[in-house]
Amino acid sequence: MKLELQIDRDKNKIYAPLLDKWVSYSTEEELKQKFICRLINTYGYSLNQLGQDVKIKKRYEADIAIWRNKLDKEKNTIPSIIITVECKAEHIKIKESDYSIGYNFASTINANFFIAVNLKETKIFHIKNEISTKKIEKLTEIPKADILSNNSKIVKYVNENKRFTREEFTKLLTRSHNIIRNNDKLSPEAAFDEISKILFMKIMYERSSTEEMIFSKDRFKADEINYEKIIRPSIKKEYPNSDQDYMQFLFNKTKKEFETDGLFELKDIIKIKRNSFEMIVEELEMFNLSDTSDDVKGIAFEQFLGKTFRGELGQFFTPRTIVDFMIDILDPQEGETICDPCCGSGGFLISAFEHVRDKIDSEINNQIKSLKQEYYNENFDKLSVREQEKIIKLVQVKIDKINQELVISNEKSRYHKLSHYSIYGTDANPRMARTAKMNMIMHGDGHGGVHHNDGLLNVNGIFDERFDVILTNPPFGARVEKSLKVTELDLPSVDKLEKYKTRYHNYEEKVVEPLKEWANYINKKDKSKGKPILDLFEVGKWSTLTEVLFIERCLNLLKPGGRMGIVLPEGVLNNTNLQKTREFVEGKAKIILITSIPQDVFIASGATVKPSLLFFKKFTEEEVKEYKEIEEKATNEINKKYNTLIKKEKEKSILADGSYKKLFKDLKDINTLKGQKKGNIKINTTEYLKLQDSVQKAKAKVNEEKKAFKSFVKQIELKIESEIKAKIKNDFDYQIPIAEVEKAGISTTGAEIENELKPLAKEFTEYRKGNILW
């Protein structure tokens, strides 16, 4: 039966069914009763599981509370949903300050949901078990009554709700993309560039204002009027040649805001029509990028990227199943520096950022749980209301202090250190470098260390032996020309030293003094100017393949003991031409895992080569010493064994025969004396010719022996080299896990399928911890 709102205007009363009485009418009371009717009529709740003006834990009064069922309400257990009703003018939106007290209380008592209601809107929040106030999950729809019946339904509902929001945001971005393609006739990639500019403009607006959803079509036009009346005439008067409309003015302001990030070229402009711009701004009005959770907008942005760049630029995208597996294998930790020198759209960097951030979240939330368990114990309920309020305030102050670690703008926070000092990447494609930055912002910042730069060359913040973890998917099959040299433009800009030197510290309060590593890096790098890029790498002596050069580049970037995961064509493992490369790696790092994956995984991204995932751990200083000692011992032992054999072989040959040496000497002497008289010696022509013939035959014999001996020595040298390598492998022995999966979570069309990488990652983690690999 439908619940109707009952108001007695004459008596100024309104009926409250949950209280079973008529109460004094007010706008707020009417809003409350309307919402109760909505819960009953639309969402399937019953009166016997709802409560109005409910006192909970003696200290907080919820405007409306919802229990899972009638029995829970009768037992006076913790409600599943806490609702606060705030009556303000119809045009006023709900702000965080309006619901923070209610949300914090709902979080404290571990309710499942918190809902804030006013005349304009309804905001629904899922309260995660972690209960950190900085990890609010905003939902788009009120859960229906049957959702509360068990926890699994709640989890499923929350995930589906978030998925719906992600899909809406993805559709919004796609619609914006289509507006530009249809109105301005730009390519998919160029259209994406314009959307990026507008997204950054929106982010700038949101960051610089306390008003919500300020980046709207109406607000834009209102600001434009002020610009045209005051600002534009002033600019035109001072700089007659720099006249620009408000759209371009706003973009220039955005470029300046993000100048240190190197996102846009100095002369870059908005390249779409005014009406296209306004249509996109109108599309974006419904989403506040600062308010939308990172996992919603981040994944939505990734999905949009996948659709936009499918085909020509597909090689820049490593499938998420592969990225997540490689992150799980290497398990980056807080305080470690992470780099991808071929970052593409930033997939590895984002996943690493999220992986470490989740660890921080978990620790922070455990601290909060321990704090609440300490104060909200059995004795708490026995205290007076006043005493309870004092403890609640104390706990909230402590929680707020703990949560400061999750505020990126707080320079001392763990989030700030992760975001600003841990994540680095480069990409040679300017569009991809910019995309990676935007992608990382969408996932929760952490974009400052991404540069547009050749990944084989150093740039500010990225140089040898700087990183704990390297994750990358380098370009396959391309080659570096022998004529390609390092130019002045390739060198890191020293003028940015002051900015970047603060990144080179050890996470302490003080920055390391005068940064020897930077100075050494600059001095070393300057010497490379004018040199062929291939000459910077040992492997460049025998290969110009980019994937081979990047193997050495990544090993160079790692600190001793650092870990590396790299996607490589399977030929690197079995191609005889790359034997030297494999041996080079074996002399620098331990192979910790080889995983063969199906070719299907990368077909959706446009790749045709069957890939493998290789994981290395660069030698520690102790392992370098151990390896060199084993190498030296093996070299001496094997050389000693074969040097004797070579000596004996030489002794057996005519090369050691004295008669041949005498023959050559006699001829030399005769040649010197020929046609001359010296004392009583006379040259007999017949004897001379005979001797000359003997010498020619001897020469032929000697040359034949030399050739045979040279061939023998070469064979022995190959044998020596082979036996030295075999002995080193035997003496420097360790286990190399090798795995092959047939299904890696993605089909040839990009569809989601079974993922055998997940159990493999779990199995390897247990193996790694059991064998203390790091």
C-alpha cells in the first residue's frame, strides 16, 4: 500500500508515521516525511525497519535511520543506513561541511551507508570498512530494501553502482570526442588533444574555487562578460598583437597553471570552434572531477583512451591484466622509486601508484580501527553523554591527524611523497606523454615525474642507478640508426635543477646536500653530447634493436638489487642472433621469472609478435663481487687447462722445427750477398735457385700449418668460452621459474576472459617470500 504525505494546514501539523503522531509542520519536517514516503514507495522499505529522530549510542540523533530488518531494529543494533535532512534554499547544493558530522558518525559506528538530503539533491555514500574519511565512495542511487539483506549484496550493489558511474563518464567523454570529430573534422588523436585541454581547464577551475561544478556553460558566459568589459581591453591596450577571445584566454591561463608539468607547447591554442567548446563544457557540467572518486574517473578515462587510440596508437597500451600481473610480481613498496622509460599512456605508472597507495590506505585504516577499538570499548557505553562527547571529539581529532597522510597537498603526507617523489616515466611521443599525465591525474595525481623524452636518454630525475623498480613495454622491432647522435636538446635542462633537486632525497625532512648524484649525472651526461646513441650502450656493439637497447637501459636505471619487469618478443629468448644479449643480462642480473603469454593478449592493441614477460633482479654489490670472483676463477681454470694443450699442439707442428727457421735465414743471408763478393764467399746460381725452391715449399708448408694451427686455436677459444660460461652457470647457480599461460584475461577482440595470471602471481609471491628473493 502506498504511503501518502499527510499535512493539516489549518492546525499547522504534519503526520509522522514512524512516530505515529502529528507533529508541528516545518519545511524541514515536510522534506523528512517526503523522503520517508520515497523510501517506502520507491525503494521497498517497510515502516518497521525505519526510524525517525533516532538517538544512537546516546550521542547522535539521526533524522532517519534504516535497519536491515524489523528484528535488528527491535534489538537496537547499529542501523545500516544513516540519513541527515538539511533544509536550505532550493538552489543550494549539498556541501561537505553540511554532512561531515553525520558522515563521521555513520563511519564511527560502522553503518553501511550515509545519505544527505536537502531540497535540491540527495547524496549517497558507501562507508567502506576502512572508514577513512578521505576514502568516501559516492554512489548515484539509493540502495533498495533487498540490498541490505546481506553483505555480499551490498558489495555487489556498490560495485555495480560505481560501474554505472564509470560508464556514464566514459559515454560523456565519447560524446565530447564525437562533437569535435563531427563539428571540427579532426582525427581521433587530434580530437583527444582538444578534450585534454578542456579537461585541464576544468581541473584548474575546480582547484581554484570553493564552488562546486563551477566549470559550466553559464558560468563561462558570465565570466566572459567580465573579461570582455575589463580584462580584454586592458590586455589589448598593453599588447596590441595578443588579442584573444575568452576561450583562448582561459586556455592560456591553464597552460600557465600547469607550466611546470610541461603539458602544452608554449604556442599551443584551442583548435576547435566556439560552439564545440560550449557543447563540451555543457557535457562536463554533470561531473566534478575533484569530487568524483579516482577509481571511477580513472578507469572511465582508461576505457575512453582504449576506444580512442585503438589501431594506429594501440602499441602504447599494455593490457591491464598484464600490467596488474607484473605489478603483483614485483610488488612495489612505499618509499621505492618506480620508472617506466616507455610509459605510453601511463598504465604501469598508474597501477604502481595505486598498488602502493592501497598499501598506505590499508595501514592508515588499521591505525584508525586500532584507535577506535582503544577508545570505543566496553567502558565507553557506561560513560555519561558529556564524557562520551569529549572522547568522540578527541578520537576525531586523532583521526583527522592520521588522515592528513592521505592529503596530497600536505607536503609531509605519505600521499604527497608517493605522488611527487616516487613515480617517473618518459615517452618519446609528445601526445602520449601528455596523455599519461592526464591519465595519472584522473587516477589521483602522481603525474609530475612524467616527461616527453627519448626513453634511452636521461632527463631531469631519470638517470642511472636511481630506481628500485622498472616496469616497461618497449617498442618491438624498431632500430636505432647508427647515425643518430645525442644533441644539445637531448641533454637535461640544468635550469630545472632547483625544481628537481628536491626530488632527490631519501624521504627525510631535509633534502640531501648539494646533490652529488645530480652533479655526477650532469657531468657524465654532458660527455655524451655529439656521440652516437648506440655508443652509450654495450649491447649497441652487436644490436640496434630498440628492445635490446632498452634491456640494458632498464638495467642501468636500476639500483643494485633493483627489480625489473619487461614485455619482450619471445625471440629474445630463443633467437641465436641474440645469444650475446642473453649472456649480457646473465652477467648483470638474476632472472627471477619468465612467463610466456598467448599472442592473443596483444592482438587487440595491434601487435603481431608473440610476447613473453621477463622479470629480473639486478645484482646487489655482493652478487656483483661474487659473480666476478666466479668468472675470474672459471676463466683462469679453463684457460690454464687449454693453454697447455695449445702449447703442445704448437710444439708438434713444423712451426717449432729449427731446420725451417735455418732455411729461411740462409735464404735471407744469400739475398743480402747476392751479386756481391764478401771475403772468399762466392754465390752458386744453381745452389741459390735450389735453395729458393726449398724455401718456397717450406713457406707453403708453414702457411698451411699456420692456418691449421689458427683454426685449432679458434676452436679451442670457442670451447674455452663455452666451458667458462658453463662453469659460471654451474657455480653461480639459482632457480629460474618458467611459466606458460594459455589464458591471460583478454581475448583477441579485447573481451574479458579467464585470467590464469592471477593464481600464478599468488603462487610466485609465496615462492618469492619463501626463498627471500628480496
